[in-house]
Amino acid sequence: MNTLAPIIFLSHGGGPLPLLGDPEHQSMVDLLKQLPSELPKPEAIVVISAHWEANHTTVTAGANPALIYDYYGFPPESYEIQYPAAGQPALARRVAELCTQHGLPATLDEQRGFDHGLFVPLKLMYPEANIPCIQVSLLNSLDARTHIALGKALAPLRKENVLIIGSGFSFHNLRVFFAPANDKITAQNEAFESWLIDTCTNTSLSEEERQQRLINWHTAPSAQFCHPRVEHLLPLHVCYGAAGTAAKQYFNLEILGKQSSTYLW
């Protein structure tokens, strides 16, 4: 194909709540249901989920991955959700080869299933589950520069009509999600969101400047308040690495009472 497949970083919400009718996820649910109608249908989907870390890049390689209900304390129906998308072993091998070519050791895992970082948003976006999917791990070094490099390794997939999705959360402080709201928390949340939106979308930044901002994300306003641990932000670094440009569009969302964002390249 001459055109490049899109890339999406999405804020995936709290566990299975987006699929359970939770009103604090409505803006996210509405966006994810509507977005695919504006995009070309992909041949396959590669998801980098915040909920899988490994010593080196690991790729699901089973033909029919099961679901991993990697959340706790939710209603019984949360553990009965189905998303029977097929895997694609050939694509998994292609991803591993691309990583290896870029100096990133990669492993295939034929046993691992899909975690909720994949099945929750994709059940909203592509409910028919008729597009093959594979999942790619984060690296447990949690190094920002390395995750941008991972994205660069995956970039050729865009020419093959493979949709790359980074499934994370632009705000992820679990303690604060369940604390009473106050002006200080709101200001910190909004300060980081403003920085992130500017970093990802400001076309006056050079790509070197944009990359350095993302590598040094921890110096952004309220960064470590919004991300005490960075695993939910790093899928965005992978997306940026694969795109290498400013995001084409962003979407402001309110999820669990916090400002959050989703980006489209």
C-alpha cells in the first residue's frame, strides 16, 4: 500500500469498567466506538499494552489466544467477557524480525493470551473481533528511549496496513483516582495533560525536540504525580517512535473524573 496505516495511543480506562456501562467512561466509550468509522479497516492490529512487561520484547504468537482477566474485584460478568479475535503467528514472526533487525532482542510466546489492554478497547472499536491481533510487551527497564526505538522498529508495518495501537493511560495515579477531587489535584492533572498535548501535536517542534521531551518526560509539569510509575505512558512512546511526526489529531476525554487524552497519527 502507498498510504500509511494509522497509529493510535489510547487511554484505556479502568479495568473492564468501559464495558460495564460505567458513566465515568462514557467519553472514552463514545470515541472508541466512533473512531474506526473514520479509519481504513486494517489487515491486522498490533497492540502494545501497559499491562505486559518482559525482560525483552515479547510477542504473542498463538493462533487463538485466550483472554487474561488481569483485574480484581469486579462483578462476575467482568470475567465472562469474550473477544475471540484470532492471533496471527506470521505477523508475530515479522514483528520479532523487525525488532531483531533494530538491535532489540525479541521472543515469541505461543501461550500468552490477550490482556485487558487489548480486549477492552478493541471490543469497543471492533466488536466483531474479525481482525487478527497480536500483542507486544513493554520492556521492564521502563526506559523511554528504548520504547521509542521499539516504535521505530515497528514503523514498516504501517505500509502493510497494520494498525498500531498503544494502549495505556495519559493519567495513571491509582491512589488519586479514588481520592476526593480538589483544586491541587485538578491543576496537576491539567498541567501534565497540557504538556503532553503540546509535546505530541505542536508542529513547530522539531522531531528531535519532540523526542527529547518524551525521553525526558519525568521533567514535565507534575509528571511523576500523574505517573508514579511510567508503564501506562510508555505505549505512547512506542506510538511516537513508529510515527516520527506530530500527532494528526488528539481527543480530550474525562475518565474517572480526570482529564485524559488519546492521539491519532
